[in-house]
Amino acid sequence: MHLQGSLSIETMCGSAQVSRASFYRSLAAVAPREEEMQVRTAIQEIALSHRRRYGYRRVTAELHARGLRVNHKRVARLLREDNLLAIRGRKFVTTTDSDHELEVYVNLAARMQTTAPNQLWVADITYIRLPHEFVYLAVVLDAFSRRVVGWCADRTLHSRLAMAPLEQAIAQRQPQPGLVHHSDRGVQYASHAYVALLQAHGMVPSMSRPGNPYDNALCESFMKTLKQEEIYCSEYHTLEQLQANVGHFLENYYNRCRLHSALGYKTPATFESQPGATGLNLAPKMSFWRQEEIYQSDVRT
């Protein structure tokens, strides 16, 4: 946004020692049409720079970060008028095969409250349809920051599809023993090779209850976001093309640029870099069902 020559509003406000929020408030009062155009231009820049992945809440959060105090209802209206509302996807399909006789593990993640990175990782697999074949994508997320710490796309559902992102995450993050790894009960995660890899690095397996997809809701939500904001917005002809584009989306956009509502509209990378998020002196918290009733019962007796 420019008002005079090549000077941006940010530069002019800095030179005059005036906040951008004050500038826009005064502009709205004396020149409402100009203020409307500045807001609309900023919204278009944000929406198009994120390839229409952002809904009105994230656009509003980024406007606020730029100093534009704009109501979210106004943002939604302008996005609708300019046909820039976020692209919506199709129904999510799972790929879990839990019909096996391998050992399954109790769900520990449901009661964990993470306080730092590398306390709880969640993993899942989804399918992606190409013009002439189906391919599969496996990911590992850090539950604290929602950051993608490992991923792999391949043509097979063999256990190596799930093991590749785990090995990548371990190499990059070097987690301490005791990390909880949560997944569904699929054969890829229950396989002897996968469990052996977890145990070799001191990780504790955790699995969803049967028939409860919400037990792994964090990963399910990520897969929905990935498909709506990248897969359904692009056209891939080969696995190699998909790998390149998804890799760019995960590493450069999702982890470093995309604002996450559950993180207070911060990116995963920014959220992890906050003071106190190192995890050196922190431990996860555990919650227990009916805790209050148990304590009350003890007091009465």
C-alpha cells in the first residue's frame, strides 16, 4: 500500500512516529472512501498471497498485525464481495486398517496437556488421488505447536510409509525419552518394526480407541486443512510433482507462515520459539475424568 511516491504507509508512520492504527483511524474519519480502499487492498493482498487458504478470521488477525483494526464481520463482507472467500474442500476419507492381531496400546494422549515441544507427537495417514493412481501421505505432528515434524508421500501403504516420517522427525528433533507417540490402530503403526523404532528411542506408544476418530482429532484436522488449502487447490500429474508441492507447503507455508487459531493466531514456528517453550524444565500435565467428584467424595467421608 502506497500513498506518496515509493514510500509505504509503514515507512511514513515510522518517520512521523505515529502508529499505523492511529493513521488508519484518522483516515477513516477524514477520508472514508480512501480508508475503504486501503482496507480492501490489504485484504486482497493477504487473501491472494495465501492462495485463498485463509478464512475471514485469519485475514482479520493478519490485518490486526499490520495495524488495521478492522471488524471480522467487515472482513467477511469484503471477502465475499471480492469473491475471495477461502476455498472449501471435499469430504475426508480415512485409510485405517485395524483388522489385525498385533498389539494395541492404551490411549494416553486423551489426558495429556502439553506444555512444550516434543512431549506428544501424533501421526496419521491419508490418501490423495492423482489422475491415474492413488498415493498416500503420512505425517507426524508435534501436538504442542501443530508443527509438521515429519512426512512422506508414496504409492504404498506398507509400514515404511509410516516409518519414514517418524525417522525424519527423530533425526530433526532429537526428542528425549518419554515422548508419547499417538496414532490410530492401523496396522502400519502397530507393526513390529514401527513399535521397535519407538521403543529404541524411548517413546511411549498410544493409540485411539476403536470407533473413535476424534481421539486423533488434531491430525484429522491437519489433514482436512492440507486438503482444503493445498491438495484441492492444485493439480498434480505425478507423485514427484505432488511431493515437491506438498513439501513446499508443509515446510515453507504451514510451519512458518500460516496463522493457527489454536495457537493464538501464531505460526507453529513462532509458537515454538516463544520464551518458556524449550521444554527443558517442563513436563506435560495429565487430566483425569471425574476428578472433582472423587475429591468431593473424599471430603464428605
